[in-house]
Amino acid sequence: MNLTLTAKSNLIKSKAKEFGLDLCGIVKADFLEDEKENFLSWLDKGYHGEMGYMANNVEKRLDPRLLVENTKSIVVVGLNYFPKEQQKDPEAPVIAKYAYGKDYHFVLKDRLNQLFEYINTEIGEVSGRAFVDSAPVLEHAWAKKAGLGWIGKNSLLINRKMGSFLFLGELLLDMELEYENPTYADFCGGCNRCVRSCPTGAITEPYVVNGSKCISYYTIELKGDIPEEAKGKFENRVFGCDICQDVCPWNRMSKPHSVTDFEPNPDLLSMSKEDWQDMNAHKFGEIFRNSAVKRTKFKGIKRNLDFLKGE
């Protein structure tokens, strides 16, 4: 079947929808010249903290053709994870919404692999790889270039119809396709709610986030003790943080997802403040068996709970 580039791209986007992917755009693999200076400046300021991996493979981050040989096209997808229900006890420690259900790395990568197989069998023989937050890929930059949205002042991708509660993933392919040509419009305007609302001041200025001061960093990435200077600033967050998203006016557009795998363990939503404080390793394993929260292990969650208790 001899398809035009337009036909190939349209088939990929249509099939992505069938596989339950909410957004899909295709962009030419190239060097991220516009992002280079900002990324290197971010590293030079030490804003990656103990996330040493961010300073590794810088050239591959800026040029995906060095990451996967012969890459010509990047298919970027977005998957909504905004929940139908949230934690019920207003005094209970809060976890980020992305961790309510099954670990998104597996859920989204399964769908990307399905899409890859479809391309390989129905559109044309292709080589490539799927990535979900698992390789040196500047996913927000590629999502913007693919027309999925713009980068907000909290450094997250925002879509006009869906907001920012989105998982992003990429297929790096050695196939030529038709590419998006978005205008990259920024609809944040004069709004600075995310900047003003960040309790630790991690958003140092619009569009710049000091990752080493983010509550998500403190509660997930940081392996040692949480600095005393952060005391009283967590607003009861025990794993990750959604504050800059919760205050964003564009997230009024957020609609509940329809992904069964993202449905939370009912026990999680009903946990009281006391349930959290009394939680042991066995209960932790039961509730977060398939969740991204397992990244911290029980030891990490216990550290975070103790930190909240001492605020």
C-alpha cells in the first residue's frame, strides 16, 4: 500500500484515538536549538538538585536522533489522568493525582507499543522506540512542537481543551511523515496564579522552575532528609504536588479520564489523617501495589509523613 505522508499521519492520529490516547501530534526529529540555552542555564543554576541524571546525555536530550539512530519523526501523545473523585478527608495527607491509579509508565507505554505495532504492520515497516518519561527526552518541548499545547508558567504543557493533567509519551520512528506546523501560541497571558501559589517558591519566575525546591522533588526524588527551610510549606503534600495545576484556570477545562487502570484503590480515597499516620509497610504495599507511589518505598512515605507531623 503506497500511502502519502498525509495519509500515513492521519492514520496514525486516528489509530491513536482508537487506542484511547487523547492527544496526538507528529513532529520532525531535529536539534532543539531554541531550548538549548534555557536547558543549559537551568542545569548551571543547579535547579536539578540531586537529579543527576538530568545532566547526563545532554546532547541526546537536545537531539533525539542521537538517542535512537535514524530517527526521522516523533509521534507525541497525551493521555488525560484527571480523576473523577479525589481524597475525601480534607485533613489527610495529599498525594498527586497522577499516582492515584496504576503506574502510568506501564499504562501509556502499552498503548504506545500498540500504536507502534499498528504502524509497523499496517502503514509500513518501521524501526523505533517508545518512551514514557524513561529516557533523556525533553517531552514538553516536543509536545509543544507537535501542537499539543503550550508550556505554562509552571513549565508544564497546557492544552486549551483539556488543561494540564496529561501524561506524555513519544514514539521515535525512522519513518518520514507529515509534520505539524503549530503557531505555539501562549495563552497564559497575564495570569501568575501558579507562580504566586507555589508554597516553596520553586517557580522562581514565569516559565522557570527550580526543581530542587519543588514539593514533588522533596517528597519523591530527594533521598536524604528534607531541609528544615521547607517546614510548614508542604500544604499537607506527602507524595508529589498539584498546587500549580489546581490553581490554573485552564484546568477548569479538565474532564475526568475514562482509563480503568487509573481508577484508584477505594481505600486510598477514604483514608483519614489517622489512617495515614498509622499506616504500616503491609498496608502501604496493599494500597499502592501498582502505583507510582511505590517509587519512594514505605521508608520514603514514612519520612514524608514524619516531616508533615513535625511542621
